[in-house]
Amino acid sequence: MVKIFSLFLLIQLSLFAQELNINIVNFSGKATLHKIEGEKLTFIDSLDTDNNSISYVNKNLKNGLYKIIFAHNKWLNIVYDGKNIKLKTDYKNILDSLKILKSESNKLYYKFLKLNKDYKTKTELLNIIITHYPKEDDYYKATQTKLASVQKEYDNFINIESQENPKLFIARYIKSAQLPIIPQKISQQEQLNFLKNNSLKNVNFDDIELINSDVFANKSIEYLTYFRNPQLPKELLEQKFMKAVDTLLHKAKINIFVYQHLTEYLIDGFKKFGFDKIIDYIVENYVVKDDLCLDETLENSIEKRIEQSKILAKGRKVPNILMPDKNGKVYELFKSNSEKTLLVFYSSECPHCKELLPKLKEISTNVEIIAISLDTKREDWLNFVEKNKLNFTNINDPNGWNGDLATDFYIYATPTMFLLDKDKKIIAKPTKYIELLKHLKN
């Protein structure tokens, strides 16, 4: 009886096991399967490879988008929806020679990718012609007709062909990933305004399964590009991006998991491009305020930034400092009676520090300045102080980034400034010299 039951169970499991099979000509080597979450790839498993063939039996994969990675930076995305997948391709040109033998979801996915690319290229070119071409010319009318045809084809695929089963992962993916259809006969500025107002209209921020794809990342990048202006100075560009971030994260708040996912993605993205002020804005206004639990694998500097925003927020009292100055005299912060104190953490190798520290000598208001070096070599610190004739209190933690001061103050970058009141509570944490001057005037 036990043997019969075991055989029955084995048959049942084989009936419900989903398989991935790829016939890949000119292939020999290894392949790995990875889960896609935005721009983050998570290793799932190694794939069985043998004689131009790759196979994999599903081990509780979740619905979503996955990436198969080969050698020499070659890869292939697949949509998993609980059904068998059978593909054929040539290793020399994996994407262009791809044939989907079994999997309606993957057929829709790759058709969408091609259609999306063609639609974007064609509509951008046609809209330029319509905007600038003489309206009385026959070619203008022909261009309008062509644009309408391209838009109709795209709309038909998005809203009809791909939505035969709207509950499928791929149907929901396409619905959220679609590009907006811009009305004809509007100016370029009106087109930009339309895109800002409508590009996120169809994104389902309440769909948890879409986290297991690139849709939230792609739509965020698309939306942010509408606020990008290379002619603006960085400070104004940051303000534009902050406005876009507000829209994205307020929409994502409908689902806590999507909210966390998108917050992590934006922090990581702005980190890569050096927009530290935007990261601080996200941390203070979303991560700390809503007590978000972000991925433990976030970069150490981001973790420190979050902790600093939580623990050393405006109005909080800072930890005491006990450290000898350059003359060997121990400086103690809590014994200072100054109305205002400025703590500046810096490194002699930091370019922005080299620019900021000498400027601090120009401050004429009643503020005690404490310059805290994180140099691990005493001579580097003293040479910097001497060279720049720093006439305020100078101390150094020889343990640098691993020292008590960097740890107690959650220092993640230099220079870092804390402006304190007489009770050693934080008035402000200016990031630039001009911001510091504004706070000192108040």
C-alpha cells in the first residue's frame, strides 16, 4: 500500500512540475538562473547543461521575470508563470535567433519588448515631424495618419491582445510597463507635461508580484527623465528630482512591499550618480518618517545615513567628545559654554574638505568650530592643519572611519557638519558652506 501511494505521489508531482527547456546551438559551458528585482539580480540555481541543451525543473519559483546568465556577458530573460517553457536559440546571437516553442507568456513578453522599442522610436520621430512640418503640406497629413496607425497598433496590443487573461503575470506586467500614448497636435512643452501627468497612470503600485520584475525600476527611470534638464545647475536639478521622487513614493505607499522596493531602488540609483542630497531627502522624509525596513544588503554608507537621520535628527543631543587636540590638550564637548558649536568631520584627502575647511576661517559670527579629522596618519592631519592655517580647535581620531567618533556620529561621508546650540542639540546638518551661513544668520 505504501509503495502504491509513493508511486501515485511521484506521478502527481511530475504532472505539476514545471520545466524549462532550451535548445541552444553552439553552446557549451555553464548557465545560472537569477531572479530580477529592479536592477538587482538574486542567484536562484545552476542550470543543467548537456549537448546544446539547458533544462531546469521548477523548485517553487514565484511568478515573475528571471534572467539566465551565460559566459561572456550573454543572457536571456524569461517570464515564469507556472507553465512549461520551451525555447530554441543560437549561442552566437541569443536574442536575435530566439524562437519560443512553448510559452504564451514569453511570446507576449518578447513581442511587447519589440513593439515597445519600435513604438517609442517611431512616435518620437513622427511627433518631431508633426511639430515642425508645414501643416498645409500633404506629407503633414500623411504623417498624422501614420502616427495614428502606430498608436492604434500599440493600443490594440496593450489593451486587447495581451489582456485575454488579465490575471496572468505577463498581462499585468505589460499593462503597467506600457508607454503613454501622446495626443496629436500639441506642442513639445505640452507633450512633456502630458508625459509627467500620465506616464505612471497605468502602473499598478499595489501588485506585489511585479516586484519580481524590472517594471517599477523602468517606469521610475522613465518618469525621472521627464524632469531631467542638463542645462540646470545640480542644486536646481536635485529639486526637480525631489518633486519626482515625491510623486513616485506617494504612489508606492499603497503597498508597503512595493514602497520598500522602490525606496531601495531610488536610493541605490541616486547613490550611483552622486545625488547625496536626494538620498538624504528620501531617508529623512520616507525611510525615517515611515520607519521603513530596508534590505539588509544595502551599502554600509546608506545604513549609516539612515541611522544618523534617526538617532541624530534635528533637536537631538549629540554624544560627548573626549579627544586630545593637536597640542595634546583634551577637548571635551560637553564642557563648552558656547552659544553655538560647529562640528566638522573631515579627511585631509577629501576634495570637498580641502575646499570647505579654509572657508570656515572666514566665519565671523559667534560660533565655536571643532574640526575633527578622520586621518589615520597623524602627520597627514597636522600637515593639513598647518598648510591651511586652521585657527580653530583641531582634533583627530587616529582610528579614522573605524574610530569611536565616526561610529558615535554615524559618519558616512566627509565633510559632515553638525551645528549645535548651547545645550549641544542639533540645530542643523548643513551639507554646503552657503547653507551653513544661512543657519548661522538665523
